[in-house]
Amino acid sequence: MAVIVGQSGVVDRDVHVDRCLRDRVPIVRRISGGGAVLVGPGCLNYSMVLSLERRPELKDVLFSYAFILGHLAAALDLPELAVQGASDLTWNSRKVSGNAQRRGLRALLHHGTLLCDFDVPLMDEYLKVPLRSPSYRRGRGHTDFVANLPFSVETVRARLLQGLWPALRDRRAVLGGRKRNAHANQDT
């Protein structure tokens, strides 16, 4: 288990440091933005590097999140799974995946966590409620705001390998450089 703090995060503001020290939970910083997260058993972490030269439409930050998360949601094939905020996936109005990006001139690093069988109450133990949060959080603490997907890590991994990775490699997912609705069915 570890607490991962975003590039511009403030550890004392975002993390219960005393509890992490007490329980020997490492606190590390990542190179991308976003809030502090707790990872451990039951989290499926993924990352991908996408060429901005091959896919210049992904230079648009909001579009890139919608595009990637739309394909992620389609691959998971779960009713009520939705993209909310700029970078979250929710199921039944509860966050099941947080995502972040780091951008270079020629490539985009996109990474995220999917919760499958994670001990969600541990988040309240090690993470403070963020000062900034999306409106759909509606003031809820971690335990009321976050949930696990109803799939095992193995099932999620298999669905991503079968549906997400091939879709992102397929140039037909974006036709002629035009932005398409990331939730729309793709042409065959």
C-alpha cells in the first residue's frame, strides 16, 4: 500500500502524514497532476503512452480524457458507468477510477487506477478530503464517494486487453483528425 501525491499536491494538506508514518505507508510523488490517491491490493493501475504526432487531436486535454475514458468505459461494458468531471469514471454516481496525464511535445502519458476489490475505508484513514473536488462529489467523504467495480481485477484486466488497447491502436477511432464522440460506436 502507498499514498501517491500529484505533482503539485501539498503532502501536509492532502495526506494524514502521521498515520502514514505510524503504519509505514510510503508517500511518493508522481510526475502527473491530480489529487492524492491510495493504492494497494484491489487496485488495477494502468498506463499508456500515446503519440501526439500520430494523434494530434489528443493535444486537446478535455478531448483526450473523454476519448480515452470513453473507450475505457466501452471496454468495461458496465451499465451506469460514466465519465464525470474531467478525469473520473463513476458507477452509480460513485468514483471507481481516477486518471491523470503528463504531456510532452510528442507524447501523452495517461494513467489511472480502477478499483476492483479495494478496502475503501482505508482512504479515510490516510487521505484528507481534498480542498478542491468535482461538483458531483457533493461534499461526500471518501467512503461515500468511492466504490469498487463489480468485477475482479482479472476480469477488468481481460476486458481492457480485449477492448481498450485494440480500440486505441485503431486509427478509425478518430476519423480524418476530426474529434468524435468518445462514447459513440466506432465504424467497422
